[in-house]
Amino acid sequence: MCVFKLNSFTIACLLFVTLNAQNYTNTDLFGFPEVEEVEHSKNKENRQPVFLPTVCPDNELYYPGDQKDDWICDCRPGYIYHPTSDRCWPAFQRGPCPTEQYLILPENSVIPVCRPNPCRVDRYVEWNGRCELLGTTRPCDNMFPVPAALGVNATTLVVNCEKLNIELRFGNVVPVSSKCLPGCKRSVNRKCTA
């Protein structure tokens, strides 16, 4: 009879430890280096942005500052900070805008605006007089043999045929800019450093 109680107690203890261990797992401890195809990304300490979904909101990365413990959430490259919604949205896509409009960053401005999309369909932009889907390669066939796709340049926030970095897909690390890109939250809040 005593053996039965000991086994029940042991099983109860194991069950208690297992359930409590599941409750105390800390997902905030896991992050992944985020590699975007933008030049000049690392800061002075050679640190690069990190994708940390439990710390930063959607469409934001955790960027290193120039101090050892200085980190801040900000928009991914190619995304624009929209102060009214306090969120980052992809450039030239609907985002917080009404139907048939897209979000852009006007020249010499830090505040994005909604403008009518000539194509009237989200993710489609006008390119060489035609409506083309962002992310497709057909509009950039003229760049052959260089692989390219229609996209938003992360540095200029202009629609362009962007060269695809095939090497990146196979594990080579490409640095990402930690300086303030146009349309980022730090730029809007005037917190960019030189």
C-alpha cells in the first residue's frame, strides 16, 4: 500500500512540475536576426536588427542603437510609420487608407499620406503605363539575366525593379541599415542620430 502512495505522489509531483514549467516558459527570450536587403545596416558595434515579435508590434524590428544596451522598435525597411494609427504599414499598399488608395511618403515629408491608387487594387502599382502586382518578376524581365522583382526600394521608398539577392536565400548575411530610413518611426519622432 505504501508503494502505491509513493507512486501516486511521484506522478502527482511530475504532473505539477510539468504544468508549472509550461506556465513559466518565457517566449520573450527568443529572437531572430532579421536580414533585409538594405545596405549599411549594422551599427558601430556590428549589431543588426532582430525580429522579436513579443517585444515589437507587427511590421517592426528591434533595432540596435549605438550604446551597448540601446535598442528600439521601428518600422521594417520599406514600411512607413503612420502616426495616426501608431503602426508601420507597407509603402504603396492600402494600409490604413480607404479602399482604392495607398499609403505613400511624399517627397520632403516625414508624414505619410493616402493617395488614390491608379490601379484601384491593393498591391498593384502603375509601372511603365500598366498596372503590375508588387513582388512579381515579369515587369522586370528587361533586367535579364539579373533576377529582379517589382518592389519598393527600402532606402528611397520608390517603386522600382529591385535586384533579388539569391545568395541571401541560401544563408549569406546581408547587413541591414540601422540608420533612420525615410518613413521610419524614429524619423517621424525626430529621434534619428547621425
